Amino acid sequence: MTEVSKPNILVTGTPGAGKSYLCERLAAQLKFTWLDCSKIAKDEEFVLEYDEEYDCPVLDEDKLMDHLEPLMAEGGNIVEYHSCDFFPERWFQAVFVVTCPNTTLYDRLKARNYNEKKLNSNMQCEIFCTILDEARESYKPDIVYELSGETKADAEKSMKTVKNWYSMWKRK
């Protein structure tokens, strides 16, 4: 990837952890483009099939990657998705994993009317730090950061963390 004037940032984590809340505010404050991969997949029909058991669409990763490639080359993107191991490492200068305590996450997913299978699967992901481990295995350890998404105060602290990271990145 060529030198970009603004970095690309990945924000990932279990559904309900607080990614969207964080991304929306960061994109506005940093003047980055927010790329919500779930929304893009739905809008662009990058779906292979529908998984009835988990009550969700199955992403066509190849189509999403082809769509994102030219956007990522420009820099200045905040990419949001609940998984991260399929994104090319070269795309991101930082990876932020939003985590959330189980009781809070459970209430959020229940409020979204997740079926029991989907609810339990996502809870296990959070309990076993699946997304955080995936990020640490897929990217250089020095670009992976853990953020808390439990409360609005946590989100404010997380925004400061990302903005501080960006300030440091600009000084390089």
C-alpha cells in the first residue's frame, strides 16, 4: 500500500460491544470515512446466503474486499466489522477491538432480539476473547489496542485513546 495522508483504522469486536457508537463519533470528529461493512454488504448485496440457524446473512468476503480495495488505498477510513481476520494486514495502521462485560453485552443482544443460538454464540465469543485473539493473531501486536464499550464514559475514553493514537501517527 502506498503512503497515505490519513491512516486506515479497523474497529472490531463482538456485536453489541459498542463499535458503531464509537465509529460514528470518531468519523465525524476526525473527518474520516466510516465504512460499516455489514451495511455495505447489505446495500451492495455482498451476501452468499442467509443462515437461518443464526438468523443472519453470510458475507461474501471476496466481493467486499474488491469493493473496499480502492477506498482503502485512499486512506482516512474507519472500517467497522465484527470479525477481522480476512482483511489484509496492509490496509490498517491501527486495529481497535471493542470489548464489553458479559452482563451488559447480554442485555444489549437480548434487546436486539437475537435468537438463543446467536445470543449464546456471541456471548461465548466475548467470554473467550475470540475477536481480540483474532486481531492479535492477524495483525502486528503493536497496532492492536483493546477498548471498553460498556458505558458512554468508556466510549469517551476510547475516543480519546483513538484520537491520541492518531495524533501520534501524524507526527511520524
